[in-house]
Amino acid sequence: MTDHSYEFTRAITRRPGQSITRGLRAVDTGAPDLDLMLAHHADYVATLREAGATVTELPPLEDFPDALFVEDTALCLPEGAVLMRPGAPSRLGEVAHMAPVLRDLYADVRVIEGPGFIEGGDILTTGREVLVGRSARTDAAGVAELATILKDWGRPLREVATPPGVLHFKTDCSLLDGETVLSTERLAASGCFEGYRVILTADGEEAAANAIRFNRFVLMAAGFPATAERLRRAGYEVREIGNSECAKLDGGMSCLSLRL
Ligand code: CIR
């Protein structure tokens, strides 16, 4: 099978602004430092460019403190884009800011109209299917509406569960290639990756699970040496990017871009 699930030419990111101190978080571990976050963000964008991406860098949206986590606003596929309907009320308005950017790039842009909710962080597109995790942000109606859209594009959707207390499905997993995922043990234990090759995050390094494969690189958060070593030993070219400030807002590598 030809697998293009990790091959991209373009990425969309949004720079963080002053309002990140008001970003959503499950547990308060201190205010994120904007200067350090900007430095990490610049490294992330530079790494995507090195991987071959044309990067559209959008300006901060001060009214939307979590708007740098652009992944949650849309699903981008070769067939078209789908504008999401975030389950976090403070994030719903971000979608209207992403819509014109995607309409410029895609002929076919669909919209999750509701009443359900769905966020991009709950969607993992693999070489053979689109996995969607129900979570506190993504409900059954949101998943059903996406399934109807994907049916038009001949894309099978499989609904799975996000572990309790975990923000998004992809907080705990990432695609490494069309047949291989990086996953926490707690998520893999649910059996949702049966038939895939699974590389587990090392003990105590669950926060390394939210990585991205972008062409030849796997971008992962810095500070998880045992998991990085597992990936390198499996043959992946790993780039470690500082994520300390986004982590305070429950954000990781995938949240920071739309990849197309
Ligand atoms: C939120 O709670 O929505 C943000 N603070 C973090 C979003 C992370 N997004 C993602 O994992 N796709």
C-alpha cells in the first residue's frame, strides 16, 4: 500500500500572544512564559520548514488564548478540509478565523454544523482509517457528523475511546507511519491499535506520546530521552523541540499545526 499519511507540503501555525496566560489547563502548574514559548514555537516552525513545509504563520488572536493550538479547529485531508466545532466554549470562535485560511487552500471545505462537538486533537488519520476518540471535547453527535462527511470522501472512520482524564485522544498517541503509532501504555491497553505496530512511550514519559511525523522527521517534545531513544532505535529521525510552556496548557507537538 502506498502510504502518504505522513507526507505533507504545507503547515499552518499561529503564534502565541500575551493572552496565553489565560489559556485553558486541567491543572495549574504556573503561568507560561511568552518569550520562552515564542522561542520554542520558532524552533517548531523552523523544523517544519527543514522538513520541507511551506509554513503559513498566522498572527496571535488575543481574544482566544488557546488559538495557537490550531490543530483543534480543523481536519485537513487531501480530499478537503473539515472545520471543527470545539467542545471548549472559549475556543468555538477560533474556527471562524481559520475558515478563510482553509478556503484559500482547498476547493472543498466542509463544516461541522452541530449540535455535536469535535476537536482536531481527537482525530488520528492513519494510512487506512480515521480514528476518532470520544473525549470531554468530542461527543457522539460530533463524531457522527464527521463520519457522514468522510463517507463522501470514501474514508472509513472508527470511533474509539480517550482514556479518562486525558484531554484528547492524540494527547496519548501519534502516527509514526501509516502502520505504526507511538502510544502510551494506558491507551494501547484499550486495544484500539490492534493490527498496527505500536511503539510505547517509556515509563514516566507519557507526555512524549503527542508527537508528529512530518516527512522525514518525528518532532517530539524535549525531555523524554528514553522514548526518543526507542524511536531512534526503530529507525526514525527524531527532532526534539522545547515544549515546557505549551505543556502548562496541556498542549504538545500535534496541537501546534495543521498539516496538509
Ligand atoms: C485546550 O485545553 O484546549 C488547550 N489548552 C490545549 C489544546 C491542545 N490541543 C491538542 O492537543 N490538539
